[in-house]
Amino acid sequence: MDLIDDDLPDSGDNSGDNAHDFTVSELSGAVKRTLEGEFGRVRVRGEVGRVMVARTGHMYFDLKDDRSVIASVSWKGQVAKMAVKPEEGMEVIATGRLTTYGPQSKYQLQVENVEPAGAGALMAMLDARRKKLAAEGLFDATRKRPVPFLPQVIGVITSPSGAVIRDILHRLADRFPRRVIIWPVAVQGERCPADVVRAIEGFNALQPGGPVPRPDVLIVARGGGSIEDLWGFNDEAVVRAAAASDIPLISAVGHETDTTLIDHASDLRAPTPTAAAELAVPVRAELLAQIASLGARLHRSGTGGVQQRSQRLRDLARALPRAEAVLATPAQRLDRASDRFAGSLRSMADRKTLDLNRAASGLRPGTLRQKIEARQDRLGQIANRLTPSLRAGLSRKSEALTAQRLTDRARNAVTNRLQRAHDTLKTLDRVHTTLGYKATLKRGYALLRSPEGTPLTSAKAAQQTTHFTIELHDASFDAAPINTPPKPRKKPKKPEADQGSLF
């Protein structure tokens, strides 16, 4: 499109020129239409320069080579659809339309899609991201947790429609059936990183004992694919979510030769999704066989031990004498002793009966009464001797108690009197300290004393003495009164004589 007719001669005066006068907006619009009509949709290969994401979500970045730079922009909706987002230093192929931006008189590439310029660019970016996350300690072996031996609930994060979930469920059913909770996610494309992060955080947010059971182990699984297909599991947000998971996590992304960054951050890596199921649970049949084997060993060990000890007991029993032979001699001794015991008991009873009869014959009623009266007389004599002594002792004891009580009362009275006197003395001392002349001197006053030590209370008394002592609160010194003679009174002036007037 020709904007100005270059064939017309330049006469130096353009006042009669037939060229069209464009406004700035018309000219900018014409350039925009020409540029977009000439190029249309283009694919540009270059290195990503600075990258800036605005608050609105639009992304601004530069595409450059060794000689030129093209400003590029991608709107918010286009950024969300990008499987691979441009990063500084990354070599990419950008697809979009060439357009202009009138307010700044510049042209720019409106990018709709970005793809790495070959696997080498992706691998370089992946290696840089891996080094960055490793430097933060997300891949350290010390932070990895052991997977439970026999989990009750297993959480699986994968696509619900693929062959991966069927393989995992089938393998779990074969080895050891467990309860499985599936969190469906997109396993490739732009939704993949956000879905996986949401699933990991969602499982960790479940509370034990809630309506939805909290898994004991998580499995993040996906089938094999190209590096672009698996790129969502290299996302930095996915790696950080896997590293921050409180639930042990097994990664099973791709085949055995495929490696993603989530494999480094997970607690355990499985080469395939089927292998992840094998790592999550043991083989139930093997456990049953092992339990049966251990039970048989326990039974054999217990039976053998009992048999061995029974045989030992029988051997020891044969070495012991028979019970009849051991008890025969003691039985005979017991028989002889019992025979002697009956005769001895009868003889002893006879002797005791004889002794009792002899004692009874000596206890006639008259004799017993005489003995009792004699004993009563003896007891009366002893009581008569003890009565005066007992009365005197009680009197002395009573006097001692009375003296002790009086002594205690006197001591308490003296103590109370002394305490009251002490309190009164302390009160007077405080009053003396507060109102005494020493305290008054400390407030700036002075005390004048005559040579005899008498206080001087008037100026006349001070002038009548030859010297006196001035006492301050911290020192005393001698002084003499100053007798100032009275000032002479002025004589009144005599009035001048009246000379009269000459006129």
C-alpha cells in the first residue's frame, strides 16, 4: 500500500500537493493492518529474555537472537493454556501473530503457544530446576519417611480413566486387598500441576477419624510418555507439595527409564505404577505362609520342649526311692510314740488328780476364813501407815503446782510490763526524734547559748552577754554580740529670715 505518491516532483512548496494528510491514529492503524496482513500467523524461534507477569495475569517477555529482539506478549487466557511456560534463557518456538502497539509506536509478537526448541532446551531447564530445588534440601535422604508396612487406606492420585488405576487396583487385590481412595487429576497438559498439587494438599488436609478416612500412604501414578507429556510432574509447585506432604508418598510416573523431579522429592520411587502397588502392600499369601511356618515352628518347639522335660522328669523319678520305703521307718516310730503317749497321758492325769485332792483337803472353811482375815488385817496396817505419807505427798505436789502457776503468771506479767514499757519508750523516742531541737536545727534553725549553757531566746539577752555559742545541727562556734551605737538624729533646718520687699 502506497501512503505517499513518490512520483510527484518535489517543488519545495507542498501547499498544492495532492497527498493525503493522515492523522496519527490513521497512520498507526494502516501500519497495523499492513503488518498483520503481510505476516499473519508466524512461528518464531529464539531465546527467552526478560519475563514479566503483570497483576492481570498477562505475560510480557522478549524473544532474541544474537542480533535482534522482538517484544512478545501473551494474554492471561493463553498463558493458562501453555503446557510449558517461557523462562529466561530458554530456547523456544513461539507461535502467534505479529501486530503493533500504537501507544508506544512498536511492533510485538502476540504469542498463543510456546514449545521448547527441542529436548535439549527442556533438559537444560530441567537440570537447572533440579539443582535449584536440591540446593534447598528438598531431595535430601534424611527427610524421607518410611512407608507403612501394611497401610489401612491408600490414596491414589492419577487419571480415573486410564489403564494405570486398573493396574494398581488389580495388583492390590492380588497382593493384599486394602481400601483405596482415588483423587482424579489430569496427568498431562496445563491442568496437570495444579490438579496434582491440589490432590496432595487435599489428602494431607483430611483429619484422622473424619467422614473420609485419611490415607496412610499416597501413590502419584502415570503411564509412560515423552518428556513433554511428563512435564507437569517436573513443575516446581508439584515438587514442593510432594516434599511438604506429611503422608509418605510413592511416585510412579512413567516407565522405569523415565525420571521426573517428583521422583527425587517423594519418599519412595517405583519404576512403574504396578510396582508402586507392590511397594505399598506385602503379599497376603506370603504373610499367611510365613505365619503358618512360624506357628508350626512354635508348635514343634513347644511340643519338643515338653517331651524333653517329661523324659527328664521320668529319669529323675527312677533315681528316687519308692515312697513306701521312705515312709516305712517314720511310720513305725509314730506307732511306738503313739503307744507311749497314751500311757503317759493317763499317768499324768492321775498325778494331777492326786495333787488336786491333796490341795482340796487342806482348804477347810475355817482355815480359809482365818487366812483371809489375817490378810485383811495386814492390808489395814499397811494402809494406815501409807495414808499420812500419801496425804503429805499430795499436799507437796499441790503446793508445787500452785507455785509453778504463780511463777508463770509473775513471769508473764513482768514480760508484758517490759514489753509495754519498751513500746512506750520507742514511741517517745520517735516523738523526740521528730520534735526535738536537733531535728529543728536540721531544718535551718540555730540555737544560741550563754556561756553557762542557758539558751538565749531574745535579742536583749544576747546583747547583755559578752559572748555566746551558736549551735547548728552539725557544729557549734563562739560569737560575740555587735553593739551598734544609735544613729544621731538630724537637726531640723532653721527657716530663713524674711528680708521684705523693696517695693
